[in-house]
Amino acid sequence: MDGTIAKRTAQTCYVIGDIVFLPHYTMPDHFVFPGLDCRTMSRYELGKVLFKPEELESMGATKTLSHLWSRTSVNTHMVVI
């Protein structure tokens, strides 16, 4: 490891209280809780944890920008190691 910091870009996030909802890595226009691993979830479970912007706004979320690692929905050249 050479100490290089991965490139980050400003991306839309939503905040409700102390919870920051982050853009999903591969599903454009969907937001999730931080640290959520959706790979093993059923469709039913996913329906409870994936949110569209209008859903978050209806729950009182505030739109903000955060500098995050690129998502494949934003940067199709992302490499996952």
C-alpha cells in the first residue's frame, strides 16, 4: 500500500437526524444506509432499505453533498478489488 488516497467526488446524499443516506454503488437514484451490504438481501428486504430521493424528502430528509468514492452509477470505470 503506497498511501495514495482514492479519488473522491462530490455526490448528493440525504440526511435525516444523524443518519446520512448514501447513493447506492450500482443503482442510480437509490440511496441506502451507510455500511449496508445488499448482496445477500431478498427483494422484499431490499424494498425496505432502498430509498428514492422523493421518499427521503417526504420523510423530512435534507439534501447535501459529500465527497465519496465514485459509484459505478456515476463512474462506469470503477474497479472493485
